[in-house]
Amino acid sequence: MGVFRDALAQPGLRAVAEIKRSSPSAGELRAGADPAALAASFEAAGAAALSILVDERFDGRVADLERARKATGLPLLAKGFFRSEDDLERMRRAGADAVLLLLRDLDDDRAAALQALARSLGLDALVEAHDEGELDRAIGLGANPIGLNARDLGTFGIDRAAQLELVSRAPRDRVVVAESGIGSRAQGAAAELAGADAILVGSTLMQAVDPGAKLKQLLSRPLVKICGLTRAEDVAAAAEAGADLAGFILARETPRRAPGVLPVPETMLSVSVFVGERSEAASDLTQLYPRENGHRARRGALYRGERKVADVLDQPWLDRDPAHWQEAARAGGRVVLAGGLSPDNVREAIELVRPWAVDASSSLEVSPGVKDHDRIRAFVEAAR
């Protein structure tokens, strides 16, 4: 495969930052945008690759691709409505490393022919699907990478739940890109946990005051989880502070037991927390601890549906065993670090462990289940 696919296949969630002045769905986004300046900014912010809209109907130009090529060494995806061999040859000459093929506009014979030509030209083909039928077609065509778009190109509506279901169905041996509708760390994390290797982000970046800073924010880790939430006003305070995950303890043996999974804004994912066995809960994720000797175990797991997506290391960090942080740092995969974390020690923990997420509860309370909003803000700020 080519450099575009290889860049997205690296460990961790990768990002394709899109450069466009307007879009079919949102209209004008950033009039006069300079593709060279944006390409350099996105590269500095951690983009794995760039997407350049070249369709003139939406104020895109092939010259934008050429200017971006001169400004960055990142792989470039030419994004347009390509149907002919001449289209692909022109994109290659302009500096593209990959081209977008929309199954919505191509039958299987035409898509296969364009894929074959792309390979012969040294281009990757990002084959884009919008529904289950198109995903099955992409799989049958051997597409790799596969783009799964949350936006219906007929209505321009966003359906993130449908996109995540498609992502979760895609074969694990293909590089999968979740496209459209991602405006927060939590939404990017949702795609990541569903199985996406990368996210493609355009309008969110183009509408930001500082597009590079916005991209860096979307990719920043660790995520921040505020757990033990029992009141709507505390959920709101956590969201306002910039937390990404809201934890609701549904286990019986705790004074922090929530009345249920409370509503969370789109900038957050909800997490239901159980001990021993879990029940049905209307949450995005589930955190489950085994029961040991009648008590909650110190190690648990985070699940998306039935699939384990992270380990939870919940220990009385530093208080009883100062070696726990070093132990956690040796753990592989995604780690949610919890247990005794506070605004005072979370930065040190992050620097030593480099976790995927950090989790705090009792250290942020006025009383069990009632949060101190100043402490929530201090914790999030320290974790960032």
C-alpha cells in the first residue's frame, strides 16, 4: 500500500486534516484560506495526512493541491468527485498521494477500474461508503483504506450512531477512516473505540479561529473522566470545564450511586460503572470491575458494547504503593488511570504513565456524590 494508508495505519488515533474554503453542506467556511499556510500548521499540530478539496464548485482548485504539496511532506488526499482516468492522472501530477472514490457515484466496475489505475499510478484510493450496502461493496472491492462518512450527501444530515455502527462492522485488517461530524475529543474517541484508525476533520477546523490549535485539541490525550456524578448540575460543570467522559456509578455498594445515566452533551461520552456484573444502561461505554472477596477489584475494563476497549487501573496511587505508577507505565494498550488522582498529582501521573484517560471522583467532592465545581475545573486544567 502507499504512504497515505501507511500513515493512517500507525498506532493511536490518526487525523486527516481537510483544507477547504466551503463545503456542500455548510457553505462558506474560510474564504481566502491559504492551503500552504494551513498545510504547515496542520503538520505542526500532528496531522498524519491532509485532504485537499479540489472541486471548483466549492471553491477548491487543483492549484490548492499543488501549493500544499510544496508546503508539506505529509501524504495528500485529493478530494473531489472523480469518475475518469484523466481525473486520477491529473491529481497524481499535481502531487496527490491518494484520491477519494465515492461509491455513491460509482458502480462496482467503475470503482474497480479506478482502484486499479490508482495502484498503477502509485496512489492509494480512499473508498468512501455511507451505508451498510456501500460498506459491503467496499469490502467486496478489497478497498483499503475505507472511509465511512457520517453525512448523508443527499440530505447533508449527520448520523454519528449509524457511522459508528459501520465502523464497528468494518474488517479489522482494513484501515478505516471516520469522516464528518467530528468536533470534539469525545467524538473522535467514540470513532476510535468503535474501531476507526483515523478521523477526517474538515469543517470543524476551517471554522476555528486557529485551525492548527483546534486539531491539536482534538487529538490531545489523555481524555479526562469525571466519575461519581449524581446531579445534572455537576455534569454541566464537568462539560463546561472540558471533561470528555462522564461516569455514573450504578453499583449498589456506594454512596455515589447515580439515579441512572444522566444526559450528557455531545462533547462528552457517558460511562456506566458496575461491579461484579453489569446491567443494561443507556450509556456510550461501560466500566466493569470484578468482585474480589466481596469488594470491588482494583483492576477493571472499559467496554464498548461487548468489546473491551481499555484497561482500567484503579489503585490507591502513591498512598500505599509508590511503585504503582511505574507498573501502570509498563501496561500495554489503552489505559484509564484512576484511584486517588487529584488536581495536585494528576500532571505527575500523566507524565509518568502516559495514559489514554485519567479518572477522578472522590477527590473532587464536597460530599459523596456532590462535586466541587472549582475542583473539577482545576483537575481538568491540570490534566490538559
